[in-house]
Amino acid sequence: MKSDSENKQAPPTTEVPPQYQTRQAASATSAHVSVSYKNPIIDVTKNTNIKTTDQQNHKNKKNREILLAKQTMGLFVKNPLLDTKLVKPQLAPVKRLLLGPGPQNAHPRVHAAMALQQVGHLDADFMRIVEDIKHMLRYMWQTQNLFTVPVSGTGCAAWEAGVANCTEFGDTHLICVNGYFGERAVDMHGRYTDKIERIDKPYGEVFTVEEVAAGLEKYKPQLLWICHAETSTGTLQPNVGEIGELCRKHDCLLMLDTVTSICGVPIHLDDWKVDICYAGGQKCMGCPPGIAPLTLGERALKKLDSRKDKVKNWYLDMSMIKKYMVVEGNAPRVYHHTAPITMAYAMREALTLVAEEGLENSHARHLANAQYFWAELKKIGCEPYVDEKIRLPSLTTIKIPDGCGDGMKVIALMRDRFDIEIGAALGSLKGKCWRIGLMGYNSNKMNVKTVTAALAECIEAVKNPSSSL
């Protein structure tokens, strides 16, 4: 066996080609470059320790010029690539199986699409890709809304876009809070209006039609927000269509959060009379985070067009973005911002994969793998937190067994020993549950077997530290 001293490796260094080295770097080892922070405008000719010969003065002048040039070029901060303690040589040091609440692993075709040559954000070929995305999003949501677009940002950007564009100060919003993201809705919506009302249910439960009806009758809001799939608890809100009917009777806009449900469970926005809807791309859709869908129905657009003041968010102002992404006929597109080109490639490819599988087949796959997972959990002594009647197929909250504390040691073991990521719970469920997602490309039986076996071993290791894996 090698001794400890033999096993220790010297810290790696990064060699810099001579033509790219600064004078300072060229005269020192690449991993140990000393950096001077002396003021470069010090008059070196006044330093009594410096010789006053013409040759020395000339050298001092040159040194001063070099210092000033370095300052101008921004070279006083050491190149971080010269110190591997600052920047590691690998871009992606590990390959993890992402089975938390999202993001999930994307299909190789999606990653390949992101590596394709970029074009400009107003290029006709790029705009055709955007149109492809819009058509496929309508299919995923089952809507004919003309205003259906990919928003440059994560799901929260699409969410805030819906709020900002369809809210005027003084509007009453009714928020249905039964999880962490309901609490976030109260915060976010409250930044655009001073009249926020809420109805509450415990985490892990859903709202009845009667409870929503009572809230609409009591508060008479201009907008009602409800979460279709609560990512913090793993609940799936039923009876959205009946809630949509109620909102129409009360002349109230219905905003629906489908971040964790799009492509994973059936959604029928038009039949349900949903006015505003947003989603995330990084879950059942199978796209990396960074681009997110938003759709506005006719009533939402009427609200936007009849505003008395400007939208209070320039970047997410859909009255401007529609001139870029939602144009009819041969009308020219108007520049608003630079869209994330490669993220659009990724979303188009992810949506194409779902369309190739067939939307109903995607829904069936997510449900079948979830049911298999729930059965396997029972075998290892674990129990889902949410009742099966309202349980979300794409994401399961699992009660932390006795002897595992707050569950964080198990999460760490899953990551460190198996390279599997699972999630902790949020809000009032923090320390009580884990969250495991089987979404998009990751929703398959092999992953169910893998995560269940690893979870069983990690639970045993935490309960009995003397046991070995």
C-alpha cells in the first residue's frame, strides 16, 4: 500500500501559453502569481531609493506605463484560471441523476439541440422556431390562445409576466394557499396591487369548489390564482373546470400554475376557461431551465389592452413583446429584447419529443411510473404524504421515517454515494418530507428501481451508522 505522503497529489496547475502570459505571469509559476495592488500613478521619480541615472529613469517610466496599461486593461485581478482553487478545470465535474423537484435530466437530443449554431434573435429561421414552439405549447395546454409564447426566463418569470400585465394597482386578487407557492403568490401579487385576499388549506390538501365559491362571493376579486400542481406538496388540484365556470360568473380572471403538471398530466385550458396560465420547462417538458411558457386568453388580453397605465415591469411587458413574438400576417417584428436562442432550440426539441410520443401517452407514462414508484416505496417502509386521490404523478412527497431526523443526511448520502439528487420539502413540510420527481426523460421504471434501492440503503445507513453500504 502507498503511504499517505505518496497518495497526496500536488495541486494541479494550469499552463498558460507564453503569448498569453502577462509579464507578471511569465516570471512566476502559473499557480502562484503574486499580484501587486500598488497605486499605479505613484510618481516613482520621487522615490529616494531609486537611482536617478537616465537609464533607470527610462526604466521607471516604462514600468509606470506598463502599470497604467495593466490598470486600463483590467489585469490587476489575477486570472482565475491560474488558480485551480478558484476555478476548477472541469465544467461539469459530476454526472447526477436529477430526481428532485426539478430540474430533471434532459434527453440527449435536447442537449444536442443546444449545441447547434446560433442565429440572430430576429432571424427569420429563429422566428420559425418560435412559431413551432407556440404551436406545440398550444397542443400541450390544449388551447387555441393566439398569445402563447416562450418567455425569456424561468417559470417565475412567466408567472410574474402574467401578474404584471393583468394587474392594476387597486385590483383585488384572491390567492388559494395550500403550499409554499401559494405563499409566494401572496408576495409576488402583492407587489402589483395593495388588495390581496387569501383562502387557506393545510399543506397536502386541495380546495373544494364550494370553498373557492365562498371566497369569490366574499372578496369579489378581479383575479383568482390557484395552483394546479403544488410543487412543494405534490398535490394535484381537481375540478379546475368548475372553478373556471365560477370565475366567469363572478367576472374574475382565472390564473393557473401548471409548472409541474404541463406534459405530465391532462390539462384543458380552453375547456376549463383558464384566462392566464404559465409553466416551467425544466420538469415534465424535459427542457433545461431558462425559458418558460405563458398563455393569455381573450379576457386577459382585454385586461391588458384596457390598462390605464403602463405595465409595471418593462422586461415582461407583453404589450411590447407581442409586437416581437405575436404578429399577424406580414407585419414586421419589433425588437424588444434578445431572446435566449439556444434555450429556444432546447424547448423546441423537448416539445418535439413529447409530441412524437403523443401527449396522452406522456400522461399515461408519468402515471404508470408514479404508481410503480408508490408501490415500491411501500416495500421499503416509506409512505407518500399526500392522499392518492389528489396525488401528483410527476412529483411525490414522502414522509421521512423515524430515525432519520430532518432527512438531510439521507439527501446528502444519496448525492455523495449514488450521485442521485432528491429534494427537501419546503414551508411547513420542511424536515418532515422528501420530494422525489419522476418527470420527462427521467420518468421510467429503471429510475424507479434505482432511486428506491438507493433510498432504502441510505435510510438504513442513517438509522444504523455502524452499517456499511
